[in-house]
Amino acid sequence: MKVNPYHSTNPTDPDVYHDHDDCPSGQQIPWQNKRSGTNGYRRCEHCRNKG
Ligand SMILES: [Zn+2]
């Protein structure tokens, strides 16, 4: 399902944002590292493929 943009605050994670809640890469972000917004990042490839 498409959701509002979110990203990880973990510096070791790639600088991308997600906008699907079933993104395999977005699902790996623990709740404490999850922030809403794009943070100026580009869109995650998995999310791009989901449309
Ligand atoms: Zn994603």
C-alpha cells in the first residue's frame, strides 16, 4: 500500500526514502529510526518499481 514518504535516520542506511509500507527495504527500518518525509533523498528503487 502507498503511504506518506518515510526514511531512516540510520547513517549506515542508503540515502533513500520510501512511500510503500510493504517495501522490503523500508520494512527493515526499525521504528526508532523511522521518520516521516523524504529528507531530500531520492526515491527507493523498490518503491519506484511498485509505482
Ligand atoms: Zn522502498
